[in-house]
Amino acid sequence: MTVVVRFVPPTVRYVRESKRLPPCELTDQKDGSLLARFQLTSTVEVKSWALSFGASALILEPESLRKTI
């Protein structure tokens, strides 16, 4: 499944430096935010990792994970 997480500008640097970052594609956005796109078989690892950033991380896809968080 594809998981997409948006990180707000103040957090982007920390996301890029994260040692726990699962393999993903990072895309800078014009507004300074960062999109991280993961191809995963389970959301367990990325869910706890994204939650560690609190309100600075927004799950965009999949909708089911977004609703859970």
C-alpha cells in the first residue's frame, strides 16, 4: 500500500535527519512542507514514526490510516 505523510516546514529538517525514517520518496513542496511517500505492506512502523512528530505530520493516504490517527 502507498502511505503519504505531509510534514510542515519547521519539521522538514528533522524528518530528513531522522535515523528511523523508513525507505521512502521525499518531495519538497512549494510551501516549504515535505511529502514522504512510502510503499509498505504494513502501516505499523510508519504509523508510530509519524505520530512521533505530533501535529507536524499529517497522514494524507490511505484514508483509512488518516481516519485512525
